[in-house]
Amino acid sequence: MKERRILVCIKPVPDPEHYDKIGIDPASKTLVRSGIPAVINPNDKNAIEAALEIREYWGGIVELVSMAPPDAEEKLREGLAMGADKAYLLSDRSFAGSDTLATARVLAAGIAKIGSFDLVITGSESADGGTTNVSPQLGEMLGLPHVCNVESITPQNEEQWQLNVKIEEGYLKVEGPTPMVVGVNDKINTPRYTTVMGIMEAEDKEVVIWSAADLEIDNDKVGLTGSPTQPGDLHEPKLQRAGKLLEGEPEVVVDKLIRLLRQAGVLNA
Amino acid sequence: MLPPEVFVVTEQVQGQLTPVSFELLGAAKKLAEEMGGASISCVLLGADIRDLGEDLASHGADKVYLAEDQRLALYQNEYYALFLTKFFKKQQPEVVLWGATAISGELAATVAARLETGLSAHCSDLHLNEEGLLVQVVPAFGGKVLGDILCPSRRPQMATVKTGIFSSLSKGEGAGEIIYEDTSILDGCSPLLKTLKVTKEKDRDTSLKEAAVVVGGGWGVGSGENWTLLERLSSLLGGAVGCTRPALDEGWTNGEHTMIGTSGITIKPKVYIGIGISGAIHHLVGIKDAEMIISINKDAKAPILSFSDYGVVADFKKVLPGLIEKIEELS
């Protein structure tokens, strides 16, 4: 049986458990996110898990790829501790501010340098930006077929794979040959926890760091200047309301609620 | 110079237009008015779609471009992207709107990469700025922050829009022209990935989106048995029941399609009654457009209370039975 080489794209995001603490500095109008720890994007852990399960079944290797600042090495080690074999960090000041298209270009350049593979797996959606654009755009940049929102991956034979794709109305059954780019959703599996043994093993695994100079990439097409979309103003949605408390014994509260429902026109009796 | 045109990519699944298709026409109309009278064009791909085209033409589209071909019956990313890339290269629109659905979101990203243009995703608002650029307002960090996205130099300016943000136009608004497009470009393509079939889940209850009253339940509801109190209250008020992610994960609810918030649906009821909900940002963004928010929570420090018009600090099990009884007496 042919061994598989699976690449998994991951990115660090501020921990979604702490998004209530994110805000905008009123003076500078910039994002305030200090003190919020970075984690591997939760949906990307599903991608790592999917790759590890394929490796367990078919044999092969699982390698991680991330475009991120240098301190992301720590997050890549977490992915290695889950069981991935090797990691590549694509890191350069010129990549900062990349939108989805520019990010897809950088990842594609990194993957092109890595060489041949059977499958690229990504999360479908990031917790911070949440565009769902990068996975299909990476497929386009690599010139490969791609599919996202994948809820199960079933190899049919050596080269033919079947995928169950979640859509609003139900599911699509999609079939095609490797290599391809697959974006998985968060229902596909439950990512494994890291073990102490895993963490210790990860310390000896290789993390390759490549800058823009190591990649075949057009510097005008990455980073903020190479991105077709440009960020404008930030706002905080107005969510605060009066928060008037209805007090009293349950019967009194019930009468107050009845009055409100009538006032809103949803109770005519 | 030709008058500006706003383009909408509508979508059908198994011969049915999706709700967001009509809402996109509503969004396009708003932008067309801001442009001082642009025309609204839409494009639809599929097989045997004449009737669907006429439906779109009577819901506000000035022009309906149909790519009618048996090969396009099901969503095939490679065929669909090939046709649309060529179509937009020919049409050269300023603005293209897409549904932020699984299918259209993926397709939009594919076409954006081929056109090397920008694509913002899951927009919650769209408007034009002073320079006439499309301001695409996108949620970030689960909706805690909204960011404006611009696409200053590349064209078209493309955005996906979530279902439930814009209102559809009423039937009979306009009588658009139907134009059949040549699909022979597909002849030169043999897709590697093939969509073999669509499996529809049993027809979903869509009442949640239209309900005037929504009763939402969170983790604090505590059990499936307690959940029946929410069902009872909502049915007396002719409403629907929604839930948060933690309640969904507990298995008390009617399923994922009733989850309200960032990764679920957005609702705009007259009254939202939140039960046992703490008030995480991921849920709040889905209810923020409710006209009135009432919440019942036994924790006086629950954040939901400050995001509500009215709050009750109490055990809902002591309030809901009395409320249900009273409404039953009255009706």
C-alpha cells in the first residue's frame, strides 16, 4: 500500500474563549486583544486529527504548514505533540497584513517548495476572521481540485477519494482523485488531546522556518500591499441595552412579563 | 457610459432557489439606490431553470442571466467557477454579491482567486462610501468587532452575505429580462472532482427565522425535561425555540439548524426570550436585531442581563410555569 504524505495548514488565533474581552481602543481605533492567549485555530485541530487518522489507517507522514510570525513555532510544537511528524513555518515581515488571497499565495509557495503530496487538509473556517476563503483559494493557487465543509473523508482506492460535504440543505457526495485540497468542518472528528509523551517527542521534531527569500514568490503579491482587500475602520456593534430588572415574587414577575408581551404585540389575549 | 450594474449570484439546490438568493436582490436594490439608480442583474446556473429565472425576474432583478446546462444541474465547483470567471470577465461588473452559504461561499472564493480580486465574507452590512467604493462590513472575533473591508483597486468588488441580513423584495417588483448565456466553455473541461448527488435532510422547520417570538435556551436550562417548558411557552405564543451551542451540544434541542449566533442563524423577532443563557458574544450577535430582548437567568452577574431590555434574576423553573398558566388562562 502506498504511504501517504499529508500536509495540514494551521494558524494560531487568539483563543475564542476570550473574544468577550476583545475591543477597540477609543483613541487609536485599533484592536485591543492584550492578554488573550494564542491557540491553534480550533477547526485546524480537526484538520490535524483527520490527517493523523488517515496516517494511522494508511501509513505515511503528516506535516504542518503555517504562515505566521516567528513566535508561532510554539503552536506548531503543539500540533507536533498531537502527533504530526514535521512542521514548516513561513514567516516574513513582508507577509504581514495578507488577506485571504495573499495568504493562499504564501501557503501555496511553501507547499510548492515542500514538494509532492497526496492531500492538503485545512480547517474550513478560522475563529478570528472566519472568511472560509483560504482553503479554496489555496486549491486554486496550487492548481488542484478543492472542496471545503467536508464532514467525512473516505478513501475509495489508492487514488480516488469520496467526501461528504455539509451544506445548509443536507449533504453533497463528492468524489475525486488525489492530490486535492480538503477543508474539513468541525463535525468531522474530535481532535485528540496531547499527552506528556507527545509533548516530549515534539521537542525533537523538526520545525523548518522559511522566509520570503526561501520561497518562489512575487513580493508585490503578498502582505498588505499585495492584498486586493484593505481593512478600513473598526466598530464595536452596539449590544448593550437598558437591562431593566423585573423584580418581585414570581406572580408579580409573570404579570410584568404578560404586560411586556402585550406591549410588543405578540400576545393579544 | 453604460449605467452601473450590481450583480448577484443566485443559487439553486435541487431546483429550488435558496432564501439568500432573494435577499441578495434586496441588498442589490439598496446599493443600486445608493449608486443613484444602477440596474440589478443576477446570474443563475443549473438545469431546467427557466421557471426559477422568471421567479427572480419578478422579485426585483432587471436582468436574469441563465446558464442552463445539464452539466450544471448539481453544484460542480470546476464547471461553475469556469463559467462564472469567463462571465464576469466579459461583464466587468463593479460589484458582485454572493450568498454566504457553503456552496456559494466556496464558489465565490474560487472565482475571486481566478479573477485575482478581493472577497469579503459573511457581511452584515453593505454601503457605499464618499468615493463610491463598496464598504463591506464583516464580523471578526465571533462578532465582537465589526471591520470595514474595501477593495480599492481590483474589480469586481465581491462580498458574501449571510442569510437573514437583508430582506427580500416582494413579488411583482419589476419584470426583468431573461437572457440565456452560452455554456460551450464547459466543453473544454473535464472536472476532476465530481458532485455525485445531493442528500437533503428532511425539510427543516424554518419557522425560527420568521417567528415574531423566539424563546432561546442555553446551558442553564439544565435538562431535556426542562426544555419542554420552552417549547410550551413558544407554542402558546405562536413562536419558535432556538438555542445556544452549549445547549445544542447537550442534545436538548431540535438540532443544529436552531442554533442562533455566529456559526448559526441570525434572527429579528419582535420579542426574544432568553432562558438560562449566559450571554457569550457568539450567541449575542445572532439576537442583536431583536426588537425586545427579555432574559431570565438566576445569576445576577450573567452578561446577558446587560444586553437585554428587560431581565429577570430568578430560577426560570419558578417563573415559566406561572407564565405558561397565565397565557393559557387568557387565551
